[in-house]
Amino acid sequence: MGIVVENVNKRFGDFVALDNINLEVKTGSLVALLGPSGSGKSTLLRLIAGLESPDGGKVFLTGKDATDQDVRDRNIGFVFQHYALFKHMTVRQNIGFGLEIRKQPKAKIADRVEELLELIQLKGLGNRYPSQLSGGQRQRVALARALAVEPTVLLLDEPFGALDAKVRKELRAWLRRLHDEVHVTSVFVTHDQEEAMEVADEIVVMNKGRIEQIGTPAQVYDNPATPFVMSFIGPVN
Ligand code: ADP
Ligand code: MG
């Protein structure tokens, strides 16, 4: 089993950020957390990552109770909206960084980096520095860096949020194709309905710290479970 979130609650002071969340992300699938700003998407992602701990409930990763496990032991790949690449390192060095700190053999790192450069379709740009790349190319490198260590789980928090609409559209189609090749269990946070529809196998619609509906894009679109889902995602009339 990929990721299981069971009866999870999270408060910040008196404020309930997550209210009894239950969720299952099947191994190898790509699930989108979709909801307006402040609905608890990033908090849920951070809980899965181990960057926050729940006030109640459990998080299981690949069948094991990870609730109290340190973030460093969870083998998670992250990509955030403003996920800074190391400016003084080339694309190759950025992608290989996680393997370097894990003391992998040089030849193995070099092979893996080339494989990832091909995967993100930036084969010719390995010796460039981040400042010599476009925003979209930088996020592709960030994704390759996250994938380099073969994470059990890939977490993406509005990874294309800072890019312009045209590039964002290209990247979502690209991410979908990439996921079809790599099949890493992934959770993708977005407030953009179209993005969730196009990228995800399943959509988790969130509002005010609760899950309103979980379903395939078609299910959520055709049969919104609540008035909120209807207004947020459903057919406009
Ligand atoms: P989203 O990612 O859906 O925009 P977040 O998960 O970031 O939402 O935040 C959900 C709510 O929890 C927001 O109202 C936010 O202000 C609050 N919140 C998140 N993190 C903290 C924190 N560390 N301290 C206090 N409040 C927080
Ligand atoms: Mg957020």
C-alpha cells in the first residue's frame, strides 16, 4: 500500500487545520489534493512528509506506521513552488546531490544523472547553472533531483504555481507522461481545477480542513458529492 492517512487531526492553537482526514493513495498512483487557499492541502502534505506531526491519527507509508518516523528516514522526494536549486552547482551536480550525500559510487551517480537528464528531456543542458535555465526547466531539474534517490513517495506542492499559464500547461502534460513512465506514488497539491483534472488519477477535494470528496476526475466532475464540490469544480452554468 502506498500511503494511508487514518483519522488525522491537526490544530494550530485553537484553529483546526485538518479535521479527521482519511485517505489512501495506491502504490504507483498520482493523487491531487485540490482546494482553495487555506483548505489544509500543504499541511496534509507536510504531515505525509513528516515535517509536521498529527495531533491524532496515523500515517502509513508502504504499509508501515510512519507516524513517529523522522522525515529523514521516510525516503521522500519533494518539489515545492519555490524549490531553490543550488545556484553554484550545475544541473548535473544538482541532480546528483542526493546520491552524493548518500555516498554512492561516482560512476553510479554519473549513470543515474544521465538517465534522469534524458527523462526530463534536458540532455544537452547538464553543464548549465540554474540561472541559465527557464523557470519551467528549473522545475524539471527539481523533479529530477527529487527522483534521483528513488523515493518511495513523491510530494509536489504547487510545483508549477510560479510559472506562467502557458508553461504550466505544458508542464502538467509533461508530468503526466513522466508519471506514466516512472510510476512513483505521488501526491500533487494544487488549487487549480484544470491542473488536477489533467494530471491526477484521483482527486481529493478539500475545504476548510476536511475532505469533501475523493474520486477520479470524471467522478468528481460528473457527480459532485457536495454543494462545495459543485461550486468549486463542477460544470459552470
Ligand atoms: P493550503 O495549502 O490549502 O493553502 P495550508 O495547509 O497551508 O493550506 O493552511 C491551512 C490553514 O492552516 C491556513 O489557515 C493556515 O493559515 C493555517 N496554518 C498552516 N500552517 C500553520 C502554522 N504553522 N501555524 C499556524 N497556522 C498555520
Ligand atoms: Mg499550500
